[in-house]
Amino acid sequence: MLASRAISGTLRDDPGDAVVASHRLMIRAGLVRKLGSGLYHLLPMGLRSFRKIEGIIREEMNATGALEFQLPILTPSELWQTSGRWEAMGREMFRLKDRHDQYNVLGPTHEEAFTQLLGGLLHSYRDLPRNVYQIHTKFRDEIRPRFGVIRSREFVMKDAYSFDLDEAGLETTYQSMRRAYRRIFARLGLETIPVEADSGSMGGSGSEEFMVASEIGEETLLLSEGGQYRGNQEKTPVLYSQDAKPKGKATTQLSELELVATPGCRTIEQVVEFMKVPASAIAKTVLYRADETLVGVVLRADRQVNEVKLKNALGAISLEPASEADIVSLGSVPGYIAPLGLGDTRLLWDASLNTAPEFVIGSNQKDHHCRGFVPNPSRESQDLALAVAGDPSPTGDGLLREMKGIEVGHIFKLGYKYTKAFNVSVLGEDGRPVVPIMGCYGIGVNRSMATIIEQWHDEKGIRWPISAAPFELCLVGIARGEDEQARVREVYEGLLAAGCEVLWDDRDARPGVKFNDAELIGFPLRLTLGKGYFEKGEAELSLRQSGEQRKLTGDVASVVRGVLLAREELHRELRQAADSLEEALS
Ligand code: ATP
Ligand code: MG
């Protein structure tokens, strides 16, 4: 392609609303432009890269035997009613009414549609296992779209759905997807860490997220010292090293307790300071509005509520902190809530309360706390707290440490939720119907693209792995006059004929401008033909990722050979990374 015929869209200045490198660079390099909140246009350069990523995902999915489909993005609301997710998906799901007053959904994911479709296509046990997928647009009305295409409202996902005869079959399919995912990301130059994850509104028994370690990651991963445990913080169970029996009789009323004046002590820190007790000896009551009902969580004041665990425990769709007015409506006072005297408000007791014999609690009165609260030992306690770095590893191999990560993919064992809801069954070997067991597997294509840039950039711009670059090579000629320009064209045509993806920057611009753009867009290879080439046949090849410079000498054919060699080296490196990872996994 000729740069003089392109629409480049590169910008000199950073866009004002971009806070992370990938967002800034995608805009500046002319890969995307913003249309609105969480909405991005893909420009030609960005689309080329996007297609490369899509291509690698497709190749690896096809290699596992998965079959590609394409389903409508718009799905009738009945599908979602059938699965129960019309309610469960909450406000993230775009719903729209058509002219016949029928509701439709802009698919945020496609379990329902695929299950219903496959129900009509799978007939006998011989038709299983099958794994089907598409690479298609998804819509999610994210509360906070941000970081450019990392969290947008319209994006493309590779979503796959597997159907197996039994759990053992699902396990095999799941493991093959796990391997395919690691290969896909390795080929894209991304190192991923699979971590245990919450299954969210998908339902099902187990799931793993593929994380790329990154400072800007929105996910917190907890990894054990011994290397056995890797989990999302949302999912990680909290273990306590100490265990204490309650001291004496369980408290049933606030009036049994010693009331202590704690003027102005609304926060835990203030109570710790004023009463000279550690936060681990205080029990706090945190109130939430879960699907409109008020509920309270009682936990040690040095711990935070894990809202994902809480949502799962309640089976709630929406969860928000209760308002000050809610607290007052229960006869309490913000900052001084007690886990007693709240009427018939449902309270959930966190397992952290089993670690001390008694606690300081609120009093439901301003400026006062109560001392000596003894939790009822027969109460049901559950794990509702957020695990943090320094906690014991759930697998017993030392302590946990923390890392930030970007989730690029997610694999789930779904179980029977959707096949049962849609009455899918096949004829078993013994002539009786069998309900297939499902898995589902997602990769965000745009998010993967941004994550590659997040991992591979420097102060000058993007440093694409060759597998995902918009062009493999940028040709820059510093030619004076027609003859020299003709010699650059000769090399360009030689490269094209050899199957190299080359962008010839033939614009009438200063070399500095061309070099800067090439570095900003981040082509893995840049071939420069300047004075050295025209006078002595010496071309210069720059490798963007390693910073290596190579002299290529000789006629057009040997310069082209030098480029192809470097190109092959770069491709080979990525393929080998994928192969060796696969070996390590099997
Ligand atoms: P998150 O926790 O980041 O919202 P999720 O758990 O909702 O992600 P899944 O439902 O598992 O995501 O979707 C599969 C993949 O789709 C994710 O791993 C991610 O790569 C991509 N994805 C999800 N939401 C978005 C979004 N708003 N913008 C871009 N990509 C997304
Ligand atoms: Mg999400």
C-alpha cells in the first residue's frame, strides 16, 4: 500500500481523555477514533491489525475442530426470558423495543441463541462433542466505559459454546480450549496467567480468566508464594490463621453491653485511635440494598466486603451500598451501625468473626460504641470478605501476593443451565435422551488488541509483535529525483511480489516525519533506502521491538531476501513461544 493514497489519521498530540498508553497510542497512531462513550471507529490501519488478531483466533479455534457460525446480534427477549437472564443480566444489557412493541436485546453474549440453535441441530450422541463459535459484535451498557476499547460498549468477541455428553467430555473440551487460548495469546505476543474466576451471571461450576499482568489492569490477581494458587481476588477464599471461641454467652441485645462514648468517631480509624483497640477487634456492619431489599454484612473491621461473594450468597442481581437515609430508616446512625436492633433486616455473618472472642460494635446511637459483643456461635457464618496480599494461600503454599491484570479471555464450565432451559437433548447410545453439558469460552478481540499495545510500546509509539501488526514492513525512501524514486519502487514491487505486507511511505514529506510515523504506528520492520543504497547498494533494516539495525547489501533481490529473513525470524519466535507453551502444558 502507498502512504500517499492512505487516510492516516495520525496525531501529534495526545487525546485529552486518554489515561492509558494503549488508548493514547491507538488514537495517535490513527488506529481508532472515538464516536461516543464506549464507541470507537476502526480506521484502516487499526482494522488491519484487528483482522490479524481475528485470524489467529480463528486459526487456533479451527485447529481444535471448533465450527464457525454467525448469529444475529439482535435477539428476541423470549430467549432471555427462557434462561432467566432477562432479569439476571441487569442494566448492562441493552434492550430495545421494536415497532410491534416487542422487546429485543443487543446480545452481550450468546449462550441463549447458540443453545436454542444447536438444540435443533444436534440429534444423537454421535453428534457430540461439538464446539461452535463466532467472532462477532457484542453490546454491553457498561457503567464506566473506559481505557478506550479495553472497556467499551460495543466490541467484538470470539465466543464459543461446547456441547458434550458428560462431565468427562466437558473436561476434555475445556482443557483443549485452555491450550488453544494459551497458544492464541502467545502468538499475539501476550504472556497470560490463567486464574480461577467467578462465574458471574453465566452460571456453572468452574471458570478461569486469562490475565495479562499490567499496572493498568482492572482485575486484582492473588498468586501464592508456592505457585499453586492463582485466582481473581473476586473469587479467592479467605483463610484465617487464628481461630477463637466466643467469650461467654452470645449477646442478644445492645442493652447487655457496655456503652462507650466515642465522640466524633465515625470511621474505623477514629475508633481504633480513640478506643485503643485494633481494627480486628471491631465488628462493623455494612448495609447494602440488594435488589431493593436492605441487608447487612457483619465482618471484622480490618476486612472489606467482597461484593461478588455477597451477590452470589444472596443470589442478587443488583447490589449497592445503602444510603444514609436507609440507615436512618432502620433506626440507626451512619458510622455507628450495630449488628443488633435493626428490626428484621437480614444479616449475613462473615467468617472473620470466628477469629476473636468478642468485639467492639456500633450502638445505633451517634457518638457511641459498645464493648464486649459476643457473636452467637450457632449463627451461620460464610466467607464474604475480600482476600488480600499477605493472607494464607487457599492451597496452603505460603502467603498470597497481589498483581494487577487485564482480562483478555474467560473460559467457563457452564453445566446444564442452558441445555435444560431450552430442553436440548440428544438420543443416547441406549436409546434414552441425554442432556448435553456445556462450556463457553470468550476472547475480547478489541481488548486483546489494546492489551498488546499496553504490553508493547515505548515513548515513541507501538512496538507490534509481527503477528498483529497492520503491516509487517514500512518502506521509507529518501530519494532525490525520478531515478532514485524508481529504484525505491523496484524494491517495493520486489517486496510485494515476495508476499511481504509492505506500506511504502511515498509521501512528499521529510524523512524525520516518516520515521516518526513509522515508530508511532510501530511497524515491526522498517526498510530505509537512502544515500547509502543509491550510491553503494546498502539498505538499512530496523527492527522495532529489539532496536536492532541490519545492513542489507546487494541488488533488489538480495535486499528483499534480507527482509524476508528478518520477517521469518520474527514470525518464528512467536510460533515457537506458542509451541513450547503447549509442550509445557501437555
Ligand atoms: P469484565 O470483568 O472485564 O467486565 P467480563 O467478565 O464481563 O469482563 P466476559 O463476559 O467473560 O467478560 O467476556 C469475555 C471477554 O470479552 C472478556 O474476557 C474480555 O476480553 C471481553 N470483554 C468483556 N467486556 C468487554 C468490554 N466492555 N469491552 C471490551 N471487551 C470486553
Ligand atoms: Mg463485564
